[in-house]
Amino acid sequence: MDLEFPHVIFYYSLIIIREFTIILVLIHMIYKRREPSTMIAWILFIILVPYLAVILYFIFGTRKRRNKYKSEDIHLTKSLSSAEKEYYRVYKNETKGEVEVFVDYVKAYDEFVKSLKEAKKSIYICTYVFKYDEVTQEIIELLEQKAKQKVSIKILIDSLGSLYTYLFQSRLEGLREAGVEIKFFMPIFQIPFRNYINLRNHRKIYIFDNQKVLSGGMNLSNEYFGKEYTNNRWEDILFSCKGSCVEDFFTVFASDWYYASKQRLQFESKTLQTKEDTKIRVIPSGPDVKSDFLYETILNEIYLAKKRIWIVTPYFVPNESLSKALIIAKHKGLDIKLITPKNSNHIIADIARSSFMRELADNKIDIKLYNGSMLHAKAILFDDKWAMLGSVNLDNRSLFLNYEVATFVYSPKIIGDIESWMNMLLENSTSNMKRASHLRVLFENIMRIVSPQI
């Protein structure tokens, strides 16, 4: 009996620790006003692996964070009260400018290279993926040339999205020696309390002379664009814009750059004369934005739509509110289409999306599975009113965890161009989802529970 007593004490101690960790995390989630689906996912994880889960929660569980290196969150408007800024930025921050959309990856590459060559004063680059390959070799050479011409160049790369480049930085030495400033966002091996490995910078912002911006879903690597047509490049979107919206993109980049480098940037630019034929709203989201305004804007536009909502996204793992909003819109008689790759580059995301897609299909929403190369583009058409472009996927990670930026644009030409491109995708898509076995349905529904953390 004496030999068993220590084991009993140890056993019940583990039970007490497990219960304590569940209560601790639950209190923290309630205090932080976590969504019920997120709370359920974490509690389930803690029940299954309590001792590991509590550690991971405090590493990965934070999605809004106070930035001690920035005095305030991102604001794209000036001379307004805080409350007015937040409302104005989401619903009223509309400018006019000139926008061109590139869905052809060779034309997108040509536009990027042309913009580099034409830059005279500054080049600012923010990207999630920066690989060293045959495409970026030419870009690096151009950047070195521009740096030697005294062009100010700053490159911000996400350390996890570009892990290999982050770990092996020797190939960037030529850029640094030429005078290019390169920073990695949230370096993985720095002080862990400063960095939250779960909060990644997924923005793609390329600013040239503070006069022109390229943005969208394209990172800097061979998968996204190049000077020749191949069979293995992904389907994606790059767009250019000129006009007052450039300062909005600059504000987002400058905020990220300050976090990574502690260097403040000032926007200096002469007024650029543009056609100003396109309405533009730039909306960032992420841990540095006080609330979920991009998500709220998407929901708002879904509820305001009168005719159609066409969605292109590589990963579709929404929360219940977004899924139900689409179902309600369908019940109101709208034309709802979801275009997504038949097989994406992330099998876990494909499994996690299945129960949501089956639910939409059960409510007569058109689910279109694209059969071509990997579809990485992100776009939504709301009626003939807005086209939403940018870096944002319709999954919980993009909507609630990552640093993202979306751009709502309107002009008859832009809407027509996006519609034509989407129709091209539809022609190469199928409508049939495979019938699932009972075991598969059970597994998909389990993945639905944990999907908020994927």
C-alpha cells in the first residue's frame, strides 16, 4: 500500500493540473472575448493533450496584441476622433485612383519588373514568401542595380513564410552590401515574448516612389509569376493602383516596418495625376488593427448584396457567421458561387473545408472545384458594386490571425475584367463533390471543430 500511495498522489496531481489548466485558459478566453467556436477548439485540444495544449495556447492563442513598438494601431484617416476613424476607415474611406488588374502571370511579372526599373527614389517590398530561384534572381539583380543608383530599398519578409530564406540568408548578402535594408517579420529565434509565431505577416505590398502600388496574392517566387509560360505556375492576381490610395498602403507598410526595425518612415510624394476612374477602399486587418473591420466589412457587403456574390479563394474554412451569411443570401435568391481549387497545396485545409462546403451545397450554393493549376487567387464580386482583391483567404487564419490587407475596387471595367476571369475559371471547374462515407463525414465534422486553429 505504501508503494502505491506516491503513484496515487502523482495521478491525482496530474488530474488537478489538467483541470486547473482548462479553467485558466477558459478564464483567459472569456476575458479576451474569444468566439465560441475558438473556445471549443482549444478546450477540446486541452482535454486531449492538456499539458502540451496549455503551453501552445499561450504561444498561439493570442491574436490581438498590444504593440509596444507602436503608439497606436493602424489608422488610414487623419483629424478624427478614434471612434470616427474606425467607422470612417471601414465604411467611408473611399478614394479614387487608377487600377489595373493582372491575372496573366507573365504580364504580372513584366509589370513588376517594369515598376522596379522605373523607380527613381524608393522601393518598398512586403511579402510573405521570398524564395531564391530563377525568378527572384533577376529581381535581386535589379534591386542591387537600383540600390547602387541610390534608390532607397526596404524589404520586409515574413520569417516563417520564407523559412528557408530566413535560415540561410547568405544569398541576400549582395543586396545588403549594395545598401538594401532587409528585415524579417517576427524572427523565429528572437526573444519569444516579443514574437507570436502564430501571427504572420501575409500582406503583399510593393510600393514604387510612393506613386504606385502593386498588391494582390502574388508573393516573390517562381510559383507566382515569371517571364515565360509554364504548366506549373499558380493562378493568381496582381493589381496596380495609383492615386491617393498609395498613402494608405504606405501607412500599412510603414507600420509593419516600424515594428520590425524601429525605424519611422515618412510619406513624401508629389501629387500624381491619374485617371481617377476607380473607387478604392484599402482595409488592413490583423493583430495591429483594433477590431475585425475587414471581416465586418465582408459580412456587411454579403448582407447588402442584391444579385450575386462570387467568391474565389484557395482555402475556405470560414466561421459559422460567415457560412450562415452566405446561406441566408442564397435563401434571399442571390447567385452565390464559390470557386476553389479541387486540390490545394494544403491537404489539411482541404479536409477542414469539406463540411462547410457540403453545408453550402446542401443549401443549393454553387461549389465549383477548379481543375487547373493551384488556384491561389483571392477575389470576391459583390453584385456589380465592388470587387474585393488582396491577400485575404476566406479562412479563420486570414480573417482573424494574419496581418492582411484587402482592397475594394469599383469601376465598370474592373468589374467586367474580374467577371470575365471568373467565368474562365468556371469553364475549367466541376460542380461535383465526392460523396463521403460515414467515417469521412465524422472526420470532417471533427476537423470543423478544430478548424478555428488551422
